[in-house]
Amino acid sequence: MAGLFILNGCGGSEYDYQGPGLATVKEDPDTAPWFTVYRPADLASAVEQKGHLLPVIVWANGGCFRSDFTWQPLFKRWAAEGYVVLALSASPGAGQLGMTSVTQHGALIDWALNQADYVDMLDADKVVAAGNSCGGVTALGLTAIDPRVSAVFVLSGSSALGASSNNIMDDVTVPVGFVVGGPSDIAGPNAVADYNALAEGIPGMVANRFEGGHQTVSTTVPILEEIADISFNWMQLALYGSTESYNELTSAKVCSDCTPEHWTLTSKHLDTLLQ
């Protein structure tokens, strides 16, 4: 399993974000439930520039592993845009082994909103649950039971391992965005089933890459960079009703930096998010 989630395109080294936005830092709070934070380096300046408190993303790793290395292209882009991202990482003794849980990701929200040194700069009403593959199961499972979650983003995943769970989706009442990797993505059909299972009136989207499959869209740097754009626009629309993000998502390219004709978007009720 671990081999499925090796970042493809960085030669095994740390991902070096070179895009627009704020300077960022990666830090280890050195406390349970043992995690890494990706955030703007100067939080006060970020709040001033953005004009609002900073939103929080709780990320669930692919494989439900305690290793967040693979998805740094997402985290660093989001942090540069003013988001504070928390992802479980190696824990004392257990390292990267073992399955992470919904409860542990709820504890990440607890830490961000109650224990972080900069809690007064975070927006308790703007929390995104996100994840990849098995982490998508976690993100949707957390959303179904935790009213603090405002929106969901799932990369090549669904509400149950290898399946779609009506029990979970019946309790998801916030906007949900999926990204999948074409007809060969093993998670694609169940993600679409989850999208179709959303209750009437709940905004949702499925951004579908024309080819790639589960591992490719989950681990390949240039594709993750495009997914970082798509997911950022999704969160900006879901949390803030951004017209600019709505226009990008509903454009022919799906995002301004996406490769032409590589993506399609299926969506519903996105216009209800506009403010």
C-alpha cells in the first residue's frame, strides 16, 4: 500500500512551491494527535491582506497513513492562499504505520480552534474536511458527524472503501467537491455515486480528468498542481461565494492554469453559493 502514495515528480525531495501568494511555513506542533501544519508565515499579515480570519483545512492522507508528504503541492498552494492546513504525520513509536481515524481528524479541528497559539486568527465557521482515497472516507465520515465542517473536498475517493455509503451521505449537508481521474480511476464511480446521493439542494461538483487513474491523479506533481487550483476555487466558492472561482470552475478549462481539454466538470447548485 505505501508504494501507492509516493510523490511522483520531486525526485523524493520536499516539494518546492514556486507559485503566487503568501510566504508559507511548515511546522510540527509536537503534540497529539501528531500532525504537521502548513500555513502563511505571517498570519497577521495574511489576515490583513485577505480581509478576514483564516480558514482551516483538515486533511486526511491517502491510504489513511500517517504521512502527508505526497500532497504537499496541495498544502503549500492552499497555505499561500491564506489557508491553514493540518495533516496527520508520523507519531512517536508508530511512525507512519497504522490507520488514521475520523476521531483523530476531529481532534485536529479541536487543536486548531482551541489550542493553537494563533486561534484568534482562525475562522471557526470556515473549516474544510478534505482527503485523498481512504482519506476521502475519513473526510466524509467526519463531515457526517461534526457540525464544525463547512465544506468538503475529496480527491479520488468516496464515502466508503471501494463503495458509496448512503448512511454517510445522508448525513452530509454541506457542499462537496470531488476530483477524479477518468474512466480508469477505481474511485471514480463511487465518487459519482456519492455526488448523486447528495440531498436535494446541496451544492456539489465532480471535476474529472480525461485520463490518469487513481494513482496518477493522487501523486503526480503537475496534475496535483492543477488540482490545487481546482480545489482552491472550489473552497473559495463554497466558503466565500467567490464569483471569480465560480467562473473558473464553470469555464471550459475548469481552472485558468489547467491544461485545455484535460478536465470536465459536472456540477449542481453551484450558483446558490454565489454571494
